[in-house]
Amino acid sequence: MVARKTRTASGGRGLLWRALGALALVAIVAGAWGWWHLRHWTPERAVYPLQGVEIGVDDGEVSWKSLKAIGADFAYIDASASAFARDPAFVDNFEAAKAAGMQVGALHRYDPCQPAGTQAANFVTTVPRDAKLLPPAVELDMLADDCPVKVSDARVESELMTFLNQVETHAGKPVILKVTPAFQSRYTIAHKLDRNLWLVQDRFEPGYAGRPWTMWTANHSLANEVAQGGLRWVVVLP
């Protein structure tokens, strides 16, 4: 009787382990499918008819005709950053995107540690004055908390306004602010500057700015065959 009970218990444990193994396999498969789906997902064209990309040197060589063929209507090209940095692929990407018949804009990564005037000079000497370009985009991601010399919040805001005014004078149109969750959380800048917003959040429509957005990076690493890196896929609010 004892031996029979032992075998029964042992068999029950075996069934339990097999069931747990099956559940683990299901979880792995579901996770792999979810990762694949996210890497290949873009918002429905019926909901967001105008879609495009942000491109920089890290994306490597880009097949612009193929990019347009997969549904990119426009491209924002990484142009400059901080006071002196320039994307080494800007000129090639800028000209190739225009040649492919795409709407084109340029992006500057703003650095609250550097003077506004120097950063504006970096942008305006990198990006040509052209009324046909999309509004300049300014990425707000870096925080003044990391500056080697302390910069007050009031100084961050005043310098940013100086920068925007100079860039807008060059471009002849208002900029669009690409505000990350970290920058918005730290400075609540979306509530202080009356500019169109470009927000960043994979797959789910972002609401962290507290007011409507105009553009949305819906997938920051879209798997593709037209560029070496994962594309930053962007849509425009209809």
C-alpha cells in the first residue's frame, strides 16, 4: 500500500512538472511573438494617414526609395546637437530624402548645459534656409541636472526660448518640440511653451504632456530592410 501511494505521488509530481513546462513554453512563445509584433508594428494607416521616420547616422546606409515605398511620407533628419556636434550623415540623408520625393525636416538635440546662441548658430549653419522644409524639430531630452555647472530651471527655460527664437527666425516658422517623458516630468515644458508637440512612446498613444500632440514616435526600433538600424517610425495626428 505504501509503495502504491509513493508511485501515485511520483506520477502526480511528473504531471505537475509537465504542466509547468508547457506553461513556460507557452509564455516563451507568447513573449517571442509579442517582441516580433512590436518590432514590426506601425499604427494603422486608416487612423494615421501621414507617417514617416527620423533618420540619423546610426541608421547607417538608407535605401530612400525603398523607405518611401514602405510608406514613409516624410523624414526628419538628425542635423545638429548641442553647441558644436553635427550628424555626419546629415547632408547625404537630407539630399537623398529630397531626391526621393519626401517631405523633409531637420532636428536639433538641445543641450541645456550649453549657451542658446551657440547652439542656434550650430543649427542655422548646418541646415539651409528653405521655406519648403518641414518645421524644425528640437529634441528635449537632456536634463540640466547632469550639467558640470549648475543651471537653474529658470535659466533652462529662458535659454531655451532664446534658442527657439533664433532658430524660428532662420526657418521662418515655429519649431516643433520633441519632448521625452523624462524632460516633461522634470520641467513640465509642454505647459509653458506654446509650440506643437512631438511625443515618444512605443505602441500606445502618449498622454504624458497633458495636452494634445501633433507628432508621435510610435515605434523607436521598427524592424526593416531599408536601413541598418531599427527605424524610428513617426506619425502625424490627422
